[in-house]
Amino acid sequence: MTDNINISKASNLSKYLDLPQHGAVLAEYIWIDAHFNIRSKCKTLDKKPTSIEDLPEWNFDGSSTDQAPGHDSDIYLRPAAIYPDPFRRGDNIIVLAECWNNDGTPNKFNHRHECAKLMSAHEKEVIWFGIEQEYTMFDESDNPVGWPKGGFPAPQGPYYCGVGTGKVFARDVVEAHYRACLYSGINISGINAEVMPSQWEYQVGPCEGISMADELWMSRYLLHRVAEEFGIKISFHPKPLQGDWNGAGCHTNVSTKSMREPGGMKHIEAAIEKLAARHKEHIAVYGEDNDMRLTGRHETGSIGSFSSGVANRGCSIRIPRSVAKEGYGYFEDRRPASNIDPYLVTGIMTETICGSIPDADMVEETKRGEEEGF
Ligand code: ADP
Ligand code: MN
Ligand code: MN
Ligand code: MN
């Protein structure tokens, strides 16, 4: 990685980081702004909190983040989850917070509140999610990392799960992020280099209920912070480069307790029928610019129609081959884009899957493919 201003600062900083804190705990409060960017500010606590209830509510200027008008700009940060801080270490923590308005209503961009209500309403179903977060790395001049300046690398083929110089890029960032997630208690389940050069994926899950979206947001925060130290920008755009390059998604794997038990396939099929009936409503919260990605090419289904199939990567919904064979397990919704708010996506999935059965006339025809993908 090239030297940059952040790296040289970090090495000068190291001796200060060793200074004793005299019992103070640094709590970095993070929240989601109006554009799905993460913001953060830090607060000194005089002792280590043992639970969320020990943490003070805080506030920020919402007019600077497009979350509130200037004349009524205070937004309140209500702590929702605590994670160990892999950057400051020791007793220091990162606090994921919900945004609330002055009048006691959830902020317009606080989608966690509604999601948490849906999760607790359907708690009995013990819903699990696993999200595959894809992302693309750019250098400080906005070139995809490793791409020739002003040109293109060789076509896709050698990069997916690639090994060796010229086939993978910025592995250091990926490795550092993996360790940071583990340190913070994120249930990160794997990583792989993607089909497009400089694009990577990591998986978080299975996680139950609200913890899925909490942990995914936290993992994104950690990724931005790690990449900052390497002078790399992380893009979650679903089609960061036009042309014959794969887009980036957030495949969302899901199961309820009954789907995970022998005979679960009939519950998986019932869930897919319900999803078919609400394709448009789901697409509406499955990410901005997702139309650029869901073209029916590059291992996607097309945005205008719903389809499902076993082992078919050109469908909206894929049932993994192993699940079809065993007759129970989980399924994958391949439609969500990399830039989703996972609170919206896991929320609507829970609402649809755990809700009542839709009117049979409303169910769009579902195509069933049997093609083997990779
Ligand atoms: P793919 O073959 O689509 O690339 P991955 O291995 O990248 O699949 O991701 C599979 C995801 O499925 C992981 O995030 C994992 O946590 C999740 N998963 C596995 N079992 C379940 C389950 N029973 N319910 C929900 N998610 C699951
Ligand atoms: Mn994957
Ligand atoms: Mn992938
Ligand atoms: Mn997948």
C-alpha cells in the first residue's frame, strides 16, 4: 500500500496511544445519516458500562447531516448496541445508536426502530439472516484499486476467489477488516474476492432478528475505518463500473425455525410464494440504482420480474442445492443491492415471510429454473 497522510500520522501517534487513560473509557457513538453514510463522534465515560442502560443518551447537529432543519436541529442518539473498539482497544467501545427527534418520534432515517418492532412481533419464528456484503475499493483518485490508470484490466475470469499478483487487490485491507470484525464480536462468517477485480465480499451471519442489521452496519463502519488507514475508499454502489463488470449486491439468506427443521421445504416454498406477491414492495427498499445491477445478466435476475430456482444464480430467489437435497434449511434473496439499509431489508422480509398468506390471485407466476450456476 502506498504511504499516505493517515499512515504517517498513525506511526507518530503510537506513543500517545500507550498513555494510561486513568479509568476513562472512550465511547465512539456511530449512527446512520440521511444518505446511508455512517457518522460518529466520541464521548469520554468515567467507567466501563456493563449494559446499554449504563450509557448516556447524546445528541448531534442534525442540520449538518441532512437529518433535521436548522431551526430545530438537535437529534438525539439513543444507544442500541455496544461493541469492543478494535482501533482503541482496552475498555474502549463503539456504540451503535438510533436517531430520535426532539419531539420524541424516531428520526425519518431511523429505520432500526420499525425493524426492531417487526422482529419482536415475530420473535417466535426465530428468524435468522446471513448477509453477503459485496463492495468495491477505489484509490484516493477514484480509480478502482489495481486497475491501470485510464484503462481496463483483462476481462473477468481470473479474479473471483483469485490468488496472486494481478488477480487480487488490497488483500491487506480485507485481512485487517476480518480481524477487526472478529475482535468486535461481529459474526463474520467468511470472505472472498469477487468476480470484478477490486471487488470483495464478506458474509455476516447467521444472526437472529435485529442483530443482523446491527452487525452489518457495524461491519461497514469497521471497513470504512480500516480502509481509511490504507488511503482506500469503500464503495457500496451496486454498479460502480459500467460495462461488462459484475455489480455488487447484498444477497440476503434467511430461515425461520420451521424452515430449519426436517420437512422445512414446504415452509420455504410458502415463503417464496409470499415474496412473489410483494416483488415491487421489496424492490422499493432493495437499494438505490439497483436497476443498473438487476439486468438479468452478470448472475442476477431482472428487476421487473420475480423468479426462483434451485442453484440458479439468475433468479430473484435461490434455494441452495444442498438445502433442496436435504429438504430443509434456508434460501437466498439475491435481489438486495450492496447499498441497502439492512434494517429495511430484514424488516420487510420478516413482515412478508412471517405475515399472513397473500391472496392467490396476487401471486405472480414464479419461474422455476434448474440451471446450475457457480
Ligand atoms: P453463496 O454461495 O451465495 O456465495 P455464501 O457462503 O457467501 O453463499 O453465504 C451464505 C450465507 O448464508 C452466510 O452469510 C451464512 O451465514 C448464511 N446462512 C447459512 N445458513 C443459514 C440459515 N440457516 N439461515 C440464514 N442464513 C444462513
Ligand atoms: Mn457469497
Ligand atoms: Mn458474491
Ligand atoms: Mn450469494
